[in-house]
Amino acid sequence: MSEVAEAVSVLAAGGVIGLPTETVYGLAADGLNPAAVARIFAIKGRPTAHPLILHLADASELDRYAREVPERARRLAAAFWPGPLTLILERSALVPDAVTGGRSTVALRVPGHPVALEVLRRFGGPLAAPSANRFGSVSPTTRAHVLADLGDDVPVVLEGGACEVGLESTIVDLSRGAPRILRPGRVGSLDIERVLGEAVLGDDGDGPAAPGTLESHYAPRARVVLCEASEVVERARASTEAKVGLLVDDACQVPSEARLVVRRVGGTAASAAHELYAALRELDEAGVGVIFAEHSFGGGRARTGLDLAIEDRLQRAAAGR
Ligand code: TXA
Ligand code: MG
């Protein structure tokens, strides 16, 4: 049996699999089977009030799982799906309470990864999937990350390479009229405004958080300190920790000192997003007590898209656990 065929049979039996997507790896189960969805929460150790995203094979399925599909949703789906955008809509009666935590809305997305799409098509139904990490830790962007976190509980984790985007999807709430960003991701407010021709709310880091989004959600074990690129080296050297991590871009010059552990994430926002979670994990594994991270990578400080998403995740990591 091929790996995908095995994964589909596990899903059909109400089981849970590790599923690569273009953002992060997901922990997927049959989204219409409450017992299967309950297994996701049990494995992750996640409070059941935190709603899950329902992943679809195609935008044509919007009408099955949303009670009303506003014109805005159709336009965003046409522009960005398959891709790293999640839409919050009023749910249809088909969506179980287990997925939405009893809310009247549901989060829907068509992932832009060939393996995820093949599994969705062959399974023939929607898959509920949060990120495939233990609750509160850094999201996985490789199969090895999933196995390290959840390998004992999830026998099938499909290989899909390192996730292209590397940060979770943008979440846009369309259930209350004007579009509102609940979680920044690669699809930024400017991208959305270009498609809809209207202003988007809440893409400024001050907007309302998605329900169940904790400050500490993306935290590694080590403490994270955000600094300006110009002071990151100085502050790391001044630290009294035995081992000190630096998360910096390619341009940063770091003197070689045995106790400094340097992890570079390239020179652009795209490379930094792609590398960020793997870098936090590696610094944890190196045993650093603290991580000094540059505030903005590749010089970018755009208030939208990946720049904002990176800053959002770093700020949450810095908020600690
Ligand atoms: O990129 C992603 O979105 C990844 C991949 C696997 O698709 N998934 C992911 O899932 O990040 P998770 O469970 O880690 O985050 C889903 C977020 C949560 O913050 C949750 O609060 C929000 O989606 N969410 C889900 N349903 C919602 C709803 N009805 N209203 C508002 N927010 C919702
Ligand atoms: Mg998550």
C-alpha cells in the first residue's frame, strides 16, 4: 500500500495522521467524525474550546460547510486557494461542534501542498487539522519535527519536505461583514485589499486574537528576547547564560565565541519565515538558556504579510510561557 493510501485508510477508520501543508505540518482527522476530532485534541493536549481549521480539497466545497458564502469569500478563495489563507464563515449544519468548539462559525482553507491535496481528494471529505505539535510548543515544519513531538502517538506522518511558507496561514474573519485579520500570515492585508477593493481591519498586531490564541503559543523552551539588529550581538555577549542563542539574518556579523550559538535564517522575509520554527527548535536542542532574535529580517518592517507574521510569532515566543 502506498503511504497516501495507508494514510487515507487510517483517516477512514477514525484515526489521526501527520499531514504536510505549505504552512506547517497538520495533525489531521476526519472533520465530520466527532470521535476522530476528539483524538486530535487528546494527542495535542489542547483544550477542546480551541476551534480547528477544516481543510478542503477545493473551493467548490465552500458551500457545503459554510451556511452563507459572501461574495468576498468567493473572491478571496479564487485569488489565494490553494494557499495559506483561512476564512472564517458561518458554518453549515454538517460541521460538528467538536471542530468549532460550539461556535456558529467555521474556519476553512484549501492547502497549497500536493500531498495534502492528494490526501483530501482521495479521502473525499474535509480534514480537521491543527498544527502537529504538542499544545504550546513551536509548530512543526518538517516530518522530523512532527515525529519528535508526536511520533509515539501518530503512526503515519506523511513526508512533504520542509514547509514552503513555514508560518501558519493568515486567518480572515468574514463572518461579521468587513474583513478582519485574526492571525497574520503570508497573505497580507495589502494582498487582500487588492482583491476586495476595501480596507481590511486588524492587521496591525493590535487586532483581536483568534479564539484560543495564547501569547505563549509559539514559544521554544529557551527565553526569547527581541532586539534591534544593531544591538543583538552586544546584548547576547552581555548575557550571563552559559549558552546564548542568536537568531539573525545573513548580514549580521557575530564574533566567534564558544558560548554563542548562531542560527542564521537567510536574508529575506521569505527565508526567515521558512526557517524560523526550525531555527527555534535547533537553538533549543543546542541547550541555550536564552535566544536573542533580530526584530526584523532582511531589513523588512512592512506592516503586512510575512514581515508582520514573523514579528507576530517572535513576539509571542518572547512573551514566554
Ligand atoms: O496554516 C495553518 O493554518 C495550519 C495548517 C495545518 O493548516 N493550521 C493551524 O491550525 O495553524 P491551529 O489549530 O494551530 O490554528 C488554528 C487557528 C486557531 O488560532 C483558532 O483559534 C482559529 O484558527 N480558529 C479556528 N476556528 C475558528 C473560528 N470559528 N473563529 C475564529 N478563529 C478560529
Ligand atoms: Mg497551532
